[in-house]
Amino acid sequence: MHLSIEEYSLNAWPALQTLVYDGWLLRFADGYTKRSNSVNAIYSRDEDHLERKIAKCEDLYAKPGLPTVFKITPFGPPSLDQALEARGYTLVDPSCNMLLEDLDASAKPLLTDVEVFASPTPAWLETLAKLNPKLSEHQLNVTSKMFSGSLLQTGCFTLYEGAFPVACGIGVIEDRMVGLFDIVTSEQHRNRGYGEQLIRNILKWAKDNGATQSYLQVLQHHPPAHRLYEKLGYRQIYSYWYRTKSLL
């Protein structure tokens, strides 16, 4: 099941281009997010020719001027992480996947003033930019392009308090499983329960559309997020991290 969730997450947050290389998926998306610009060695635990395969990945990412990033999960070659460390790769963003096993047990939202779009529309992206001002115009454009060709049922949510957007996020459904992405609460409205209410709205929408379970990905060292997700019933199922090497 864990590998299936890894696959769901790759499908839900797509890349602009994916190359398949001997059981490894090489994803490219103009450099926006490690998730969409990394090597995912999930279909081969074969440890033969690791050095040659890593070198080829480095060449392929260098062509568009991107650093080489590997996502390290339990599903790849056992010695891949050690091989990357020996080549000078840095470990970054230790994270985990969390699972909510039964949406029927999830409480309904108390705040229901939400707007839902089937894709990241210009209006929704504008809201995302307001709530997360660190995002550049390039990153917003890449987000739009990534989801424009998605075949999966998607909901881009904005939660309002009065006339003001206070939180936003994305839910993507595949095989009765909904993944949560880009959950953001405005800085001035944090620690007031809006993130929880946003997620409860996404989960209700997902349940109404046939989903029975949910997953999400979160940084390992983010106590407020873990407290929220555990309150909602999520539990950690496996860890992952990235290994990255800058361009010379």
C-alpha cells in the first residue's frame, strides 16, 4: 500500500516532463519543487551500475540547468543514499507521508464559506500568492502548467472569513484516495483553526466524491503541522528525504 501512496502523490503533483530510466522516474518542472524536479528510484532495487546511473541523471538535469535531486524512499536501492552521500550530495528536507485511514471518522467542517475550482485558475493562484508571498510569478506559472493537463479530479480550495481569504489548498482524488497539497494559512490568521477547517472542507468534498482515505506529505521537523494532522486523525506511515547536489 505504501508504494501505491507514493504513486498517488507523484500523479497528484505532476511534473512537466518525466523520463523513465531503468526503473527510475526522472521528473522535470522548470525547477519548481523538489517533488517535481527529482529522481524517484521506486521501481528497481537493483544496485548494479549505481554510479553509472547516477552520473547519467546528473547529465540529464544539467542540460536544463537544474541541480540533481534524488528523492530517497523505502522503495529504492538500499545503498542509493550512501552512494549519493559519497558523491557529495547533501541531505535536505527530511519528511514523511501520513495517512488518514477512514474519512467517515472525520468531523464535518464548522466553517463552510469555501470556494472550489477544478484547477488552479488565475483567481485561485492570485489568492495563493497573497497567502504565500514567497512564491514567485514563475513558480505560480509552473503550478498552473503542471495541473493544466491533469486527468485526476482536483479541487483548489479557498476558505473565507467574511470577505477575506484566510487559507487555501489543493485536494486531488485517485482511486478513492485524496492527497492534500499546498495547504497555506495567511500569516495573520495562523493558530486560529483555519487550517483545520480548510482541510475538513477538502475531506468532505473528497468523501462526497467517493474518496475513503487521505494522505499528505509534511516536513519531519514541523511540530505545528504534525499536531494539526494528528488531531485530524493522520498517522505517519513512512519517511523520505532528498539528496541534492548543486551545479558546479
